[in-house]
Amino acid sequence: MNQIKVVQASYITDKGRQLAEKLFSENSDILAEIKSEDEKLSDFFKRCFEEHQPIVFIGAVGIAVRLLSPCIQNKLKDIPVVVIDELGHFVIPILSGHYGGGNDLAALLAKRIGATAVITTATDINRAFAIDVFARKNGLVISEKEKIKKISSKVLRGEKVRFFCDLKEKEFVGEEPAELSEINMNLQNDSTGLLCIPDFYIGDDKEKKTFGDALFLYPKRMVLGMGCKKGKSFEQLKEFVLEQYDEEELSQNLYAICSIDVKSSEIGLLKLCQYFGVKLLTFSSEEIEKAEGNFEESDFVKSKVGVGNVCERAAVLGAGKGAELLKTKTSRDGMTLAEAKRRMITITW
């Protein structure tokens, strides 16, 4: 099941309002917070960029471009912005289609109303491998965004993209894309006689110099487990997390936030995940009960959700095989937090 998305939505005309009602009234996959009438559109766009929340704008592309242009930073930090005409004919992702997931959001919205998703990114229309999408889906940090173009250009020219995975504990899931070729770094040359220098490599050593101009991807290993009372706001949860961690540290290392499945539609948690650009992983009480380790138990929590500890157990489950609990439960004002570290890295093609 796809993770529920929270979007910030705005419209200008009555027809736009009617389309928004059609899009979001009975949509379990997408929850929308509609711009209030007293908030200026320019302030709305600025706030959404500051909070890292996707925008769905029902109106003209030109208006959206003028509003978002002062907010743009770079392709790895910008939020998804999707524009829909007021009659619902076309759904157009105009910013952060790949790394932010704007293309996926546009496709989902278009399906909901029977519209055409207007996708213009070259790798998508050619159904080709996209390194930034691959990185986002696998929780890999792109060290140098300038090198994305080099790999995409090679793919679109029909050339093989060579990669090397330097992770000690890893597993690959799915079929490797035809555009890729894994190389053996123990050999001086590959089967074609070319030097074994990858176009991109996945590892933990950020200082490795032997791979020349290759794009370096490294896995995010931090997993946070969280529990909270119903209705805790994004602002409250964000403040709680940032009391414990530096924001830059989280942007470079946080892989996922994990909780119990009754929190899968908790808007505050969903927006927190979107703010940090990570997944929300949730588990049933039966799954959480089976987590291995010594955990601090609470009879009160067990009476509410069926297990005595959510944050520590969820963090360990989210971190996967061989997980290490690094920080035990911290709690404040109906919110709990714990941290685990991923050891086994799963790469899904």
C-alpha cells in the first residue's frame, strides 16, 4: 500500500474549488490542507517551501511559476509543485519531479480525476533509469548533484552506466536495469578492455579517491521510532525532534521515521516525514510485539495500542536485519522518540 501523502492545496476560481473537492473529499491516499482565504498566495508558497510540503495548485502554470521562483534552491532541496488546470484536463509537475517525487504525485492525482499527467523529464518519457529517483527510493544521499546530468546523459545516449557497490552488508532486490553494468573493482579492466572506473558507486567511505569522477551515493543509516498522542501537530513534533538532533545531521543521515500502524494517517507525523524527505514506516501491534531486544515497557501505552513500547520497537523494526538501538526512549508532552541504526542495506531496483 502506498504511503499516504499530505499536500498543501490552493485554487483561485470556483471551478478550481469544485475540482479540489472532487480530488480530495474521498481520497484516502492524499490528504489535503487547503489554503485559508486570508493567506496571500505568495505567503502560501513561501510557507510551503519553508515547511518542505508539496503544493497542488489549481490554476495557470504561469501564476505558479511567478509565485515559486523566489523560493527555488536546488533540485535536491526543492519541494514538488504540481499544477492542475481548473477543468481537470491536465496535471503538470513543474518542480522536483524526480528527487521530490512530483512526477509520482502528478500520476496519482491524474488517475484520481481521469486527467492527463504531463511528464516532460527525459528519463521518464524514455522509460529509462534515473539515478536521482533510484537514490530517493533507496534512502541514498547524492553527494554531488552536478553529476546527475552526466549519468542521465549517458543513459539517454544508450550507453552502459557502470556502478560499484562497496557496502559490506547489502542485498539487492528486483531485476537490475538493462542500462546498468556492475563492475568488479578487483580487476584492472572489464570484459570490454575498459578501465574499471564506475560512473557511480555506493559506499560508506566519503573520502574514497580511487573512483575518479564517479558520483558517490551513501546510505542513510539513522532510523527514528516515534510515538505520539493523537493530534500532535507537525510543529510540535518537529520541535521535539530538533531538541535531540541537529537539522543538518538529520538531512544527511535520516532514512525513515517509524511508528505503529494506527499512526499511518497522523497528519503531524506525515508532514514531519515530508519535511525531512523520508518515509513513514508503520507496523502492526503484532509486528511490533515481535521486535527483538530489551525495551522499556509502559502499561499505559500497552492499554492504548496493545504494546508497551512503540518508539524503540518501531525503530528497530524499521532499521531491519542486524539493527542496533542507539538511543533509548526519550519522552515529552505525549511524544516519544528512539533511534536505531541500519546495518543491512537493501537496494531495490
